[in-house]
Amino acid sequence: MKKVILGMAMAAAMGLSAELKIGTVNMVDLVRLHPNHESNKALVKSTDSDYKDKLDKMQDQAKTIADEGKKVQADLMNPMLSQTAKAEAQKKLEGVQTRFLAAQQDLRNAAQSFQSQLSELETRLLKLETEDIRAKINAFAKEKDFDIIADSTMLAFSKDALDVTDDILRALGVDPAKRAEKKAKAAEKAEEKK
């Protein structure tokens, strides 16, 4: 839908003036090459690892409770236990089962919470990157008197001559050669898969 609206807007704008100055950028490349992108990815990965460690500890605690329950259950099977000892063991087993169910519920809640927090972190960091990129695009467009700069990944077609991605990379303080390197590496990987 966005592509259709953008295309219609560009077509309408072109019809209004033959003097329009139009450029395109590859937003995917701009995000991937943003100066903070790698450190943001590392932060997300580190946060994910921390969450997994916490979940592993919670699983270990639940396993310890389960092992305790197995031991109490084995004790209950002892034919030498008196009725009083069996009643106490049964009560203890019920307590262990309650603790185990609570630990399982805590584990599920923590896993959902951690996943939500991780998604929020990724979204927040991506938003910061894209806001910075858009600010650089807007400044570049004003400075160079562009009427429209569109995301080429959202267009069905655009001439390579319209691409100003390298200019925006320079504005971000990134060497455009990195873009060419990434494209070459991606092409090599694609060739290796064949």
C-alpha cells in the first residue's frame, strides 16, 4: 500500500513540474551501515545472552525442586514408613509440587517478559538510527535543493543515477566504500550457495 501511495505521489509531483529534483536512498543499507548499528546489535545480543542466563538459572532452580520432589516421592514408596511419616511425606510432596508449579509459572512469565523487553530494546534502537538517518536525509535534501528523496527499496524501479545513498553515508560519517564491500560480500555468499 505504501508503495502505491508513494508511486502515486511521485507521479503526481512529476506531472506538476518537470523541474523536480528527485533522489533515492537505500534505507536498508543506511541502517546497516549506520555508525551505531553494530554497537546496537552487540547490545541486543548481550542483553539476550543476559536474559538467557537468567532463564537458565531459573530452569536450574525448577529442576532442583523437581529432583527434590522425585526424592520425596521415592521416600513415599518405602513400605517401612509409618502412617504418620507417610502423611508428613505426602504433605512435603504437595509443598514441593506447589513450589515446582510456581517456579514453572515464574519461568514462563520471565521468558515472556524478557522477550518483550528485548523486542522493545530492538525497536527503540532502530527508531533512534532511523531518526538520525532521516535527519541527515532532510538536511541533505534542503542543502542540495531536492524536492523528493524516496526509499529505493520501496520502489518498483528507479534509475541508479538518482541514488544519493553514498552522500547520506558521508553525512553520517561512514565511508561509502563499506557499502560496496558489503554488496561484494553478499554477492560472494550468494555465489557460494549456488
